[in-house]
Amino acid sequence: MPAIGFLIGINKGGLVGGAIPAILINTPGTPDAAATATDGYPLTQQGKPLKALKMALYSSVTGDTFSDIVLITIAAPLAILALQMELVEIFALMVFAFSLISGLIGDSVTRGIIATALGLLAATVGLDPEHSTPRFLFGFYDLFDGFPLAAIAIGTLAVAEIIRRLISMTGEIRPAVNFPKDQPSEDKRISFKEYWSCKLVLLRGALIGTGIGAVPGMGSTAAAFMSYAATKQSSANPEKFGKGEIKGIAATESANSSVAGADMIPLLTLGLPGSASSAMLIGAFLIQGIQPEPLLFESQGQLIYGLFGAMIMANICNFIIGLFGLRVWAKLITAPESLIFSAALVLCVVGVYLATGGMFGVYIMFMFAIVGLVMSALKYPVVVFIIAFFLAPRFELSLGQSAAILRGDPLRLINHPVALVLLAMSIFAIYWLNIRKKARSEDV
């Protein structure tokens, strides 16, 4: 049990901690924190890092606790329901997700669609996920596994921003972020009124994260971006998102953290890992001679409830450690910007080197840093590019499997009404969001 509890603590702590560098220096600690940077970093630029960090912490703990309660109460029924989705429906769901993300993030639906297409194109490098056929290797055997996600996410977001800031420096010694001398207290905290105003956002994010976490393979990154897209779409003031809206932080952090509990649902009930972190837990179970399966609740009841207790305890520890550490982390960005961004660049290089196992990943990171700079200069949403790249292998696999099921005949979709509805909603979403954004730009 101590080994399993240790892994749970690392997993949950990583989800909370990933938002810290994303908010402070636009450098996501984890891929799912890229969505948090969309509104968290603008708040830091406004001199309100503590406000952003506290919203991220409160939202993360809220979403995580919600999913743990769901895991404890309705684990088995939810896992069975999630696995009843057929391949064609999963493909249609991902098309709908792409349409929302393309239309909601950024100022232009067309640019969003192009960014999505570029992300899908970048993911074609490496082995075909269905038949393992090598593609676009160009003689580099390091590309057999495709471009590393860590290199692309850190390169396009973090390194691109670091390079931009280093280029813009004039030689004057100044802090990375200037704080107002007489900063009002409301810029340093989240009041209960502000937290309560996000209650529906937190609930929606927790529900999305729990639902996605119960489906093996989807992961917290998809949950974060889908929750952000849904929150922005339903907002009465969508133009505030991307400019320091706390509801954007609440949406992403509640969703990605709620996956931590939900991805244990298929693991404990069916022995299927919902994510890479839960796959590590399967290894810990097997080392101790325990096979995750439905009968585990009867044969190892004491272990299961110990696991539930460890998950709740990890949430409490995250809240306490996070709350006391916020001021320390926020103070870091008052150091000279040359020191902050130089150190951040070194950490990016070291992190990608360790994550990819060599310098090739670092070269890829710098290559995509240039891509990120160009996309930002042309106002193409980099975040859309990253999420499309992340979801591309599963999307391509579901596309191939769906084509095989339908035998190349689109008319067979009649036998899949849920998929038809999702595809129709995708077309409507693109059409409606395009009209809405054009009308808003004309008003401006």
C-alpha cells in the first residue's frame, strides 16, 4: 500500500503543480496545463499571479475531490457505461471536440481549423497507429515514435515565449513581471464570492473530466481543453477568455484534476489503465501479486478502501502544501527577467532531454519553438495545434476502424444515430461559431 500511495501522491501533485509554471512564465509543467496558461499567464502579466495560482489550486482540489467521490460511489456502473461507446461514436465525438476547439480558441474559426490541420499533419510523422507503417521519417530513426509531445508542447508554448522575451530585452535590469506597489488585496486572493461565481464552471469541468477519465486513453489534456471550450462557448462574455478570465482557469484545472480519480475507474473495475499514470499503478499492483479486475472489490476490499483513503489524503496535502507555497512561487518572477527566462530555458532543455532520452528531442523542441513564434505572429492558436497533435493518434485509429466498420459506405451511418447527431453538431458548431465571431469583429 505505501508504494501505491506514493504513486498516487506523485500523480495528483503533478496535476496541481503543472499549473504553477504555466501561470507564472507560460511554461506548462504538464501538457494539460497548457490550457491553464491561456488565462493564467495573462493574469500574471497584469500583476495578479497569486490570484491565478489560488484559483488554479482551489479548482484543482475541487475537481479532484469530486472525481474521487464519484470513484468511491459509482465506479463499476460508470466504467461499464463508458466502455459501451462504439468506435464510430468515439470517432464522431472526437470530430465534435475538434470543431469546438477550432471554433472557440482564438479570434478566427478559419485559423483554428488550419491550426487543427497542422497539428494532425505533425502527428503523421512516425509509425501508423493502426498498421505500424513508417511515415515521413526522412532517414531519422528517432522519429519512429513520432515527434515527442513534451518537445512540441514545451517548444511551441514555453520556449517560443522565452525566446520572444529574450529578444525583446533591452539590456535594462528589470523583473519578469512588474507588480504595482500598492496592489489591492483583491488582486492577491480569490474571495468566496468569486469562487462561488465559478460553481457551474467547476461542476461542468469536474463532470467532463470524470466522464473522459472513465474512457481509457483520453487523458487529462483532452479534458482540460474540452472543458475550456465548453465554458467559453456558454459564457455571456467569451471575449474575456484568453485575457485573464478566472473562469478559464477554473474550467481547465477542475477538468484535468478530476481525471486523476476517474481514470482509476476502468483500472479497478476492468483492469484497463485510463492514462499513463494509472498504467504505472497497474505495475505496482502486479508487483504485489494483485490483478486489477471486477472481483478486486471482494477479494482485496481492505486494499481498495486504503486506496480511496490515500486519494482523499493526497487532495488535502495538495491544498495545504499549495496554499503555503503560493507566495514563494509568485516571488520567483520578481527576479530579473534575464535570470528567470535563462533559467527557464535551461530547465526546458533538461526536461525535454530527460523526457525524450536524448538531444534529438531538444532539437525538435527548438524547431517547434520557431513554429510557435511564427504561428503566434500570424495569430494562429498554438494551443489548438497542440491539442490536435495530442489527440491525432487516437483520432486516426478511430477513423480507420470506423471506415472498416462502415465498409467505406457513409450511408451505414444510419445504423449509428449517436454518431450522426455528433457529426451534425460539429458542422453546426463550426457554422454558428464562425457567424458569431464575424459579428463580434464587425461590432468592434
